[in-house]
Amino acid sequence: MLPTSPGDYGCFFFFFSRAINYDEKDPFLCNACGYCKYAKFDYTLQCRPCCAVDPIENEDDRKKAVLSINTLLEKADRYYKQLQGYKPTLELLVVRISEQGATRSGDEGTSGGTQVNRTIQQLAQKYCGDCKNSFDDLSKVIQV
């Protein structure tokens, strides 16, 4: 039986795992079990969902995967074309607003009300409504 402290043997006998450390008389960590009498180690894991896919094991699975990919690509292309279709309308509305701003620079303070320009309302409706919905749909398809 070995003593629990360095002695005649010139080594350190670790009491919990019964490991012998010939290199250090008072080690920080036990070589065998990792116990430390000077410190405590706590680990925290942060987890989040990630992409998980089903394995493709045969020809039928491959055909289903290809069909699914093609369907999603067609949807994404359709949403992208919708977004491209909104671009000329938005550009036209922005040009109208800039032209109206140049011609009506002196008329702003005469009416006491807070009326929003009709062209600005149309631009906001098109951009915040239609474009945002198409973009959100496109983002969902891409994330799948």
C-alpha cells in the first residue's frame, strides 16, 4: 500500500483514483481522473436549432429530394421575379416625389394640416406592404 503523500517512493499517490504521478509532488490535476483540489471547472453549453436533414438512402429518396429542391427553387424564383417587378414602380414613385419636392418647396407652411403626400402614401403602401410580404416569403423559402 502506498502512502497518500510523497514519501519514500518519491511520487504522489492520488487518493481518489489511486493514480501515481511520478512527475509532480503536488499536481494541479490528476492524470487519471482530472480531479483538482485547487479549482472547480463548470461548463455551460449553449444550444440552438440547426439544419437537420433526412439521409438519402435509395433512389426513391433521391427523387423526392430532387423534386423538393426543384419546387423550392421555382417558388424562390417566382418571389424574386415579383420583387423585380416592384422595382420600376418604386423607382417611378421616388422620381415623382423628388419632382414634387422641387416644385412645391414654398407651399409647405401655408396649410395648417398634416397631410401626407399621396405619392408618398403609395410608395409606403407598395414598399411596406407588397414588397415586404414578397421578401418575407422569399426568405422563408430560402431558409427551408
